[in-house]
Amino acid sequence: MRNVINLNQDWRFIKEDTGLPERFPDNWQRVDLPHSWNAVDGHDGNGSYDRGKYWYAKRFKTPMQPLKGGRVYVEILAAGQQAAVYVNGKEAVYHEGGYSAFRADITDLCKENKGNKEDEENLLVVACSNEYKDSVYPQSADFTFYGGLYRGVNLISVPGAHFDLDYYGGPGFNVTPRICECGAAAFELEAWVKNADENFTVMYSIKDAEGLEVAGAVRPADDTKVTVYVPDVVKWDMEHPYLYTVTALLQRRNEAYDEVTVRSGVRSFSCDPDKGFILNGVETPLRGVSRHQDRLYVGNALTRQEHYEDAKIIKELGANTIRLAHYQHSRDFYDACDELGFAVWAEIPFISVFNPDPAAHENCISQMKELIIQNYNHPSIMFWGISNEILIGGISGKLVENHVELNALCKKLDPTRLTTIAHVSMTPFDSPLHGITDIESYNHYFGWYGGRMEDNGPWLDKFHSAHPEICLGLSEYGCEGILTYHGPKPACKDYSEEYQALYHEHMAKVLDERPWIWSSHVWNMFDFGCAARDEGGVSGRNNKGLVTMDRKTKKDSYYIYKAYWNKEPMVHLCGRRYARRAGETTQIRVYSNQPVVKLYLNGKEAAEKAADKVFVFTVALEDGFNTITAGAGNLKDTIVLEKVAKEPSIYVLPEVNERAEGVANWFKLAGNMDLKAPMEFPEGKYSVKDSIEEIAKCPEALKVVSEAIKLTMNMKVAPGEGMWDMMKSMTMESAISMAGSLAPEGFLESLNAKLIQFDKK
């Protein structure tokens, strides 16, 4: 029978490219898996992180083989981003792609195990690299590419006849349940068996959630496909994620040789442009979050327990969908989604920057095959995503062609699920990328990177009117919320917890009013590492999470969605970190899914209001400390606020005032320029129609562009640093367009007037 041996303990690691060791390196650092060498520098704010090729080593004894012809596999659950695996000095496998599992048959490389204490141990070595490689995606993106063996390693020992372990890291067993009439379900079962003769059969068994067998079948090992019917089936949905256990047992006469078990859920789903997402025949708008896999000072080396904790925090929110950005996640997290009831969007890291090299496209194809083949049996997964914001670097016929091919591949490997795409905000209504996938979504940051939050609803309505045939979703939206910053008049780009809460109040309502939006995903559930970022006084991280990166603090914005999405009664007082307040009066906001909320000030009832989700009170605090209590039915929440003469200066990000002054100075330097006159584009001169990379050839022109980006988008851009790879192919015309209302009237014209003073290099 199959024996899975966990190898996560007692490895040796060296943060040098030493080359392949000849013997076990006792002098290297001892580590246990999962492990990442970027656990700290991947988000500590130093502006960069270690991207190198480093080495892991582990000793193991060859598993005993009770039957002749047995095989031994090494299974790497993920290695960021490229890895070469060696056993006893010989290469077993090389793999490109940092987010999927891969295996190698190492039987012939292992030393014989005779069952004696003195039997020699094998040396397993992995050279792991997160160095840039132009044929491996992601090329460039707004998150840290953590290096390391961050999901663990197994040995798998199987008899000579066994379920296939060689095909793209898959289980060798597919379960496809389909709902039938009269309350039954058809389970289409297919297993792939290696090295079996006519004496072998595959016995299938289906058990319900209570462990009772409800159906079964037996097939010869060379013809395993069969459909098994389960009467009175219980369907899987978000409220009751009912799971069946399906087993394939490989037998030879009276002896079991190998066994594979999966958990499966029976559900039907579809999308309609006017009705949105439909699950088991019921219109079910998908409202949820996106998730990155890293944690504070852990990087992406999460344990199974930590993956489940993340899923439970999202379930508490009341979300029913998760977009797993921007790569294949751990099988532990997919398991949690199966059990807790989420509709999952799973995708590959084909993101931001397109590389026309055919080798890069082959890497996309390989990663898509691994994603689908390894995760086919998870009932929570309903959507395969083929790319994210890929038009940041421009469009080409080859880019469109590659998307068509990726979509066709998804349909070939898995015709049961829907394909989707996440468009960058500026993707035109008439883009050739429309209509390739089954359903589509946009990433919009109106109210943060450009425009106003009030622009979101009208844009969605306009697209829906222009494309009534397209099922439209909102795959990303959000804004930064940093717990330090507060104030009575929150505004875009002040990074305050209050503005983030106001933004999400608006967005929750926009989406609630549009059930035809098939899905929405807040960007992001948790703050996450992005070593290239330096924004809002916090470097090395993206702070758009509803929850902090250490999972310790739920921001106020978390609770507005809990009020909308979680059916359990709740009440939450906002502003507890805005603890010291000045002024004659102050505003108190309460989120609740109850119809009426009472507010108490220092034990006395101050007001009672009826509202929908958001309750706003104005109170006059007494000098010193005040106790504020919000009550809704039997629920209460209490905070303490102090009335002060002047609020702490730390509550305001210095850049907020500096940016306003900078914009004013920018226009002063423009002098008497007629900003309403048509822009000119003299030949041989730079202009806003040139790419940032082209402008960078002239240091003086780049200095002007860098200042413009800082003033309008609060982002830094310099060759080889920060967001450079993502932004270098953009024109300043498109960059300022993204900034929207953050770029004052006349800003683009004044920028162009400054750029045309410089000769092209």
C-alpha cells in the first residue's frame, strides 16, 4: 500500500550558492519546513529582498518495499520560484514555477534498504531560486516573490502497480459529480493506473458525510472510467458544504495495492449577465475577498493550521467567495474552502507584464495544467482565472492569441468550470480581450488611485449597458487603511482607517444594489508583503487589507462587510483607535445588521437611530475620558475616547500636506502657460505619449516624470526599483489617466509642456 512520509523536520539550509554538496552538510543552518529565506526581508521595508539561489539538504532512509517493483517518489509541495532536486548527487527533476507541487521518481537513485540499522542514508538536496528568470511567471507584480521550500516535502512509496503520480503532480483520480433529475447525482469516476496487468481491478466507493457507503463500482485497471449514481443526494452549498468521500482502491485478487481518496461536493452553477451567479438553481451573488498567502515575519511559509485560520476569519466576515491571487495556493487552503463553503476563483501568475517569448508562454501553459490537474477535485473551485491586469504593458496580437489558447486549454482539461479574467481598469470597452473567457471582471480603484468612489456604480452600469451579453464582476477594489492615521474629515490618499471605512461603506452598498454583478472581491483580505512598495509611511507592504498582516487586528472596514454579509446579529463601534479627539462634537459610526441602534455616552442614553447597516451619531464628549456604548437588541460594543484640546500629530500622515503643497508649487513653476491650449508633440522631443522607460533615457526628463507620479499617485518610480517593472511600459498619458481626479485640471498639459523641453536621447 501507499506510504506517505513527511520529510519536513531537520533540514540543513545555507544562504549561499555553494553548489551541490558531496555529503550531508552538518555545518549549515538547521531548519524545519515550511521555510522561506524572505520571511522577514520580504516585507520589512528595506526596499528590496534577497532573490538568490540557495540550498537545502536532508537525509532519509529508503522506504522499505514489501513487494518487488515498488517505486519511491519525492514530492515538493512548492518551491519558489525554480528548483533543481538531487538525490545522492544526481539530478532527479528541475521545475519552474513557484506555486505548484511537483514530483520525481527517485527509486533508481536511492540506496537499498535491507532493514538494518547500518543501512546508509540518502542525501536529498534542493537548489531553490527566486531569481528573476524571463521565461517564468510572474515576471513582475505588486507582491513579494518569496523564496524557499515553503509548503513542505514528502516521500511517497508505492507498489509497482499504482495510481499515476507522474502527470503534472495530480492525484491520478478525477471525480466529476453532476446533478440529475429526481434528486440523484451521477458521479463520473476515472482513475489512471500504471504497471497493472489483467489481474488488477479498481474498486470505487462513495461514502456520505456520516461515513455510510451509498454507491460503488468495480472496473478493470485498463478501463477505469465509470458513472456511479447516488440517490437522494445532498448538495454542496455555502451554508451547508456537504462533502462525500470517494475512494479508488487498486486491487489484485484479494490484496489492496494502492488507494486514493478525495472529498467531493455535488453542485451546479452558472452565470447570467442579468441574474449574476446561480448556485444549484438559486441566484446567489458572490461577495467576498481576495487573499495573498503570506503572513508577518513568516512570509508564505504557513502551516496547515494557519491556512485554516485565514479561512475561518474570512468565514466570520460572511464572505461566500475568495479570489486566490495571483497563483496556485496550498492544497490545505483549498481543503478549508471545501469544508467551510466558499466559491473559489483560482488562477495562475500570468500578471501585469506580458513576455512574448514562446518559452514564457509554455511556462503559462505548464502552470495552468498543474493548477487544474492538481486541484480538479475541489468542489469549492468554480472558476479558472487566465490572467490579471495583463494590459499594463500594452496589447498585441500575440497577447490576445495566447489568451485564446489558455482559455481553450482550460476547457479541454476541465469543461465543467467557468473561465474568467481580471482586466486592468483602463481596458477599453472594445478590447479584443472581451469575449475570450466565459465571464469577466475588472480591477477598479476609483476613489483611491483615481477618480472618486462615487464613480464605481455608474461605471459598472455603463459597462453593463454597453455589453449586456457579458457577465461582469469586480475582481479588485480597495484602498489603504493604516491604523495610525485618523481624523474628523477623512479624504482619499490620507491613508486613514476612517477613509478606508467610508470607502468600503460606499462599495458595500454599490454591490448590494447590483446583484447582477456575478462576483466581487475586496482587495485585500489581509495586508501583504510587497518589498517594492513605499506608500503611506509604511514601506514593504500593501496595506489595503481588511485585517492586518499579523491577523491580530480587524480594521473598521472589516465590520461593514460583516454587517452586510454575515447573518448572525452583530454591532460594531468604529473609531476605537481614533482614541483622542478634539472639537466641540465628534462623529460616532456604528455598523450593525440590526434595524435599530442605541448609543450611550458615559452610561446615559444619548440617541437612538434606525438605519441600514451604517448608524451615524454626533455627540459632545466630556472633558477627559468618555465611555461610548452601542447597543442593538442584546448586543453591545464599548470603546473609550478621550477629549483633548489638540489631536496627536501622528494621526496625520505628513505627506498629505506635502503633496498638496507640491501640486501648488508644480503649477507655480508652470508660469503663465496656457493649460487649455492643445498639447503639442514636437518631433525629437519627449512628451506624455512616450513610455516611462523611454523617458528614463534622459535623467532630467525622468526627474520631472518621477515628481509627477509622486504628486498624483503617491508612488515612487525609478529604474530597477519599486514599481518600475510594472510601470515602465506605461505612457505618462495613461498613468495620469489612472490618477483621475487626483491629478488636478491642467496637470497633464503642464507635464507635457515640461517634457517637450527635452531632446530625445
